[in-house]
Amino acid sequence: MSQPSLTLVEPHEPPAFRVERPSGSSPYLLVCDHASAAIPRRLGNLGLDAAELQRHIAWDIGAARVTSLLAERLDAVAVLTNYSRLVIDANRPPRTPQSVVTLSEATAVPGNLDLSLAQLELREKTLFAPYHDCIRAQLDRRQREGVRSALCSVHSFTPMFLGERRPWHVSVLYNRDPRLGRALRDELRSDPELVVGDNEPYRVSDATDYTVVVHGEQRGIAYLMIELRQDLIAHEPGQLAWADRLARALPALLGSVWPD
């Protein structure tokens, strides 16, 4: 296999991440780990066709738009990835099997086979590290300025997975610190029309997650991960509706972690 290029993203391509509303005043810092299905040109299409690259295996459908709309409503800083999780997953510990997958759900990813350590490190250095450095810098700045922060990570999940239907409209995920997660769960469950999951269909753990573990738990700040079912946010009306719903709910939850 040929040696990897010293650069992965060309000058005319977007950087690893983008920041929206950089002067936002909300205590919430919003992040979206799987905001894009884009792949750097140097990697081609990783051996997949265009239709595969629009599936959940490549990105969290609808999550980026909900994050942007929610940032507007809360006046919150938002940090979003600009490249597909198929290149490197921004929410998986680097060098683990789920960081750069060769099989996603039931789909093989030929362009990720037999990568050298140097190729893996290039993806981490170019795409993974800058995104997380930005999140860290945002939180460091707030800490220096004496501003309280809460981390909110926005994701989406498929209505079906390997033939099994998922009933939840929305789910809230957390690990060691359940305060914000359970508060949002209870608030959403006050609507009898919603099926609200509690750590469904995924669970946060040190082995399977990175963003809220490193920037939330390890830092000691309040956090939660929101999972929205993709058929509900695949189009603008649903994205607007869920951004509105979350914007009404999230500010009041901070009393559960900051009672004063």
C-alpha cells in the first residue's frame, strides 16, 4: 500500500469542524459529533456508492440542522464536525475498533481496510484532534472567565436497526452523572404522545464514547446526550419542531445541577 499523504484535507476543502454562534451567551455548549457525510477528496468514497454515504453509517441524519436551530434559539455556541464518521468517528476513542470501522452495521467499508498506523494517525491528527481541541478550548475559555458550562451532544438514530423497530421518539443518554439526562427525560415524558428512552438504544461508556466522557465527565461539568429518531428530523418541519421543543426544555433543567 502506498504511503499516506502528509495532508488529508486539501486547502479548498472545509476544516475538520465549524463553530456556530461563537459569541453565544447560553450556558450550554452544543456539539454534534456526526454532523456531516463528507469525505476528503483524497480518500475518494472509501469504496462506497453515493447512496451508502447518505445512510446513517456515514452521519447522523438531521442532527446537524437541529443543532444549528437549537443554537439559534438558545444563543449557544455550537461545534460541529465537517467530515463523516466513516473517515474517523469523533465520538469513539482513537485506535479502538469503532474509531475507523471496516464494517458499519452490515456494510463493509473497503477504504478502511488494512490501514497502517501512519494512516490512522493522519486521520486522527487531521480530523479528530482539531474538533476536540476546539471543544476543549471553548470550555477552557469559559472556565477562565468564570462562566458555568453544560455540555449537550446531539445525535440521531435509525427507526429500524437490523430489522428491529425502535419505538422511541427521543432518548436521553448519560453515564456517571445522570442529573441533566434524567431531568430532560422526565420533562419530555410529561408529554403523553412521546415515547422517551432512557439510555436507549445506546448507552454511554468509557469504551464506546468519547465526547461527553472526556469533556463532560472527566472535566466534572454537567452534560447530556440527546438521541432523536431520524424519521422525525429528516426534514425541516420536524427539525424546527424538535429544536423548539428542546429550546423550551433545556434552560429550565439547569436548576437540577445549579440550584443557586
